[in-house]
Amino acid sequence: MSDYIKLPIFDKTGYVVLDSYDQSQDPQEWLDIEYVDWKSSGDTRFAPLASAYGDLECDGFWNHDPAKTDKDGMWVPKNVELAPKLVERAKEAGANIGRCRVIELQPNTYGEAIYNLHRDDNNRLNPEGTGWIVRAFFNLTDDPDSVMILREDKDDPATETRVPLGVGTQAVIDTQRLWHAVWHPGDKPRYCLITSYTSGPELDEYLTAKNAVDFVESMPMTDEEIAAGEAVAQGKRDAREAALRARGEDPRFGDGSLKVMEEEMSEA
């Protein structure tokens, strides 16, 4: 029996994809807001819309005084004023919002994305018996060749799903369950609205209204393409371990992939 309130729709795959959003009707507010140099899985910046206490920063809520879980985010006045439509979209779910920010991701390769696979620490300090925190990813730019890579087992490509990220794609993911990263092979930055939501009846009703499905066809790749990406990722892991050893650090404190703990960084 779960110690948290979770939604059954996530039981099978850990993610859902909603109806696509008509992004063409919205202004490109993500180009107007202020970003901070906050690194996640890849070459990234973030523009916070809601943070722990309304400041223009992206740190984990538990790294503040007083510390709190990823709930009850406070809106960042400057960026909220510049991006009312994005705020409206985040609020539409009706669920409690924690962190809410726009990510800017520079192009990368499949192998780099595999190396950067990580899980989020969404529920640190979250009291048992309350709603489990999941994350919504609303793709803002048209990235038809990009995918959100999801794995149940970080080291097993057979558990991988590749969710296509065309303009208006909307997904909600249990990112504490699934290893994830975005493969973005485009020639321009990808922008995405990421919002932490608390599971409960409000989110359940929203997902139902948006015709959420718990499975999409994975973007096809050949075994050779996957193996080549795995080789790139393993090469980066080996290089990282060698660098740690050269500095006298114990590589057991990093698994060779990008160590993404939420007090340092977050995404996708």
C-alpha cells in the first residue's frame, strides 16, 4: 500500500501524454522572461516562474530557511508579469504547484542524453499521506526530431520509451520513478514549461479532461543507433570516473552519469 496519494493512471508506465496544445495561438513569452544559469541534464538555463519564496532562483525548496517540500511555490513577480499565458497554463490543472519554470536546452546527441539520464528528488520532505509530486512538461517550441527519453532501468535500453516532442506536446511524468533526459538534435534551443504538481483529485480531473493516455508509440531507432549511443554514454562515464580518481575523489559517490540531485539541479 502506498504511503502517498498517487494516481492510478501512472501505475503502468509512470507517464501520461495529454491532448496537444495549440501553441501557435500564444505569444512566445519564453523569449521575454529572465533566465538564470542553472544546469540540469545538458547545457541548460532556467527561467523561474514559481520558486520557494518568490525569488529569481531555482534551488530546491529544501535548501531554504525554512525548508519545505516541492509544494506551495510562490510566483516570481518579474517573470509572472512577462509571461501571463505561461502562468495561466500552469494554473489550469488546478493542482498545487511547487516549482514552475521554463527550461532552455541546447542541442545534444542521443549518447549525451543517455549519459545525462537522471531521476528527480521531487518528494523530499513530502509528508506521507499527502499527494505524490509529479512533473508536467509542456513543449513550447516545435522540435519534431527531439524526444523525451524515459527508462525504468537506467542501464537497460529495453525499458526505454522515446516520447516525440513536437510543438504543443504535453506530458506529465513521475520523474522520481523514471530515469529521464531529453535528446534534442535540433539546431536551435528547445524551450519547455516544467511544473511540479501534487497528485490528487484536481490533477486527476485535469488529466481526464485532457484525454491523458498512459502509452505512446516510441520513436523508432535501430539496435545499432542505440548501441552507438550507449557506447558514447559509457565513454563519458569512464572519463568522468578517471577524472574523479585523478582528483583523489571516490567514484562510488557518482555512478558515472551526471549526478542530478535536486539540491543542485532539476529537469528535463
